Amino acid sequence: MAILIDDARWPAHGRLWAHLVSDDNLDELHRFARAHQIPRRAFDLDHYDVPEESVERLISGGAEHVSGHELVRRLIASGLRVTARERRGH
């Protein structure tokens, strides 16, 4: 079980954002987020969006830094990935 974080590359609201996921289960992800003061509103079905300035703190707190490709690969392998189609409700 691991909590994974990628590089902050996704622009929104005037800043860059990274993704925080679990490669095992959402309970683990929510516990980690709660322990590191990431608000529940940052959760987006299978990941948390976290601002660039939080990335180093989360890595220091135990998140494994991986590439965006690796993060998605491991999220899919975990069975937790929510596809674009599922996000649209189809």
C-alpha cells in the first residue's frame, strides 16, 4: 500500500496542482489526507488535488513521488481509477 503524488503540472485557479492517490484503497487515501490537513473538498472521485506548495510537505510526510504516467498506471492497476466516461455519468 502506498500513497502516491505526481508533479504539480495542472493549472487551475491561478496555481499548479498535483494529484494524490492510493494504490490500494480510498480509506487509506482519506486517512492520509486527513492527517496532512488536506480538505475533503479537494477529493475528486479517485484522487485529491493538492497545490504545488504542498507537494514537498506531503512527500516528507510519506507520499511516494512518482511521474504522472506512473501514478495513473498504478491507480488503474489498483482498480480505483474513475474513467472520464464514469465521471460524466455514462
